[in-house]
Amino acid sequence: MPICCPGSARRWIEGIDQDGSEPSEEELRRRQGVFLRQARRGLQHIEIFATPDQCEPLLTVMNTATNPRTREGCTDAAPR
């Protein structure tokens, strides 16, 4: 009985490296962007593919925009 067969080896490799090989810079540029998807249950569905450098400012803007304490007229914010 063989110790290892090609099917088992392939499953082990896929299990160890689930993401596959690193994408090229060109592939990353092709895939990045903001994609508007169909609204679901009254909520907009937005899909974003960004580099780590692009992601940080996007998260900062989105968190600031959705934080109720940063809105005008909010009285529960701590005094400065």
C-alpha cells in the first residue's frame, strides 16, 4: 500500500497554502476597486478590494462617517 499518492499530496498542499501563490502587482491593480452590489433588505451592499495602504484611510473615513458621536447636534460627546 503506497504511503502517499498524488491526490493526498495535492490535498495536503491545498490545506497548507489555502490562498495559493502571491498575486502579481498587475493582478492586484486589475482586481482593486469599489463595487456596488444589489441592495439587500434595505441596506446597500458595497464590496471593496484595496491594498493595505488604501484600506486604512478608507476605514477611517467610513468609521468617522458612521460614528453617531461625530454628527452635528450630538450632545453625548465628551467635552474637549
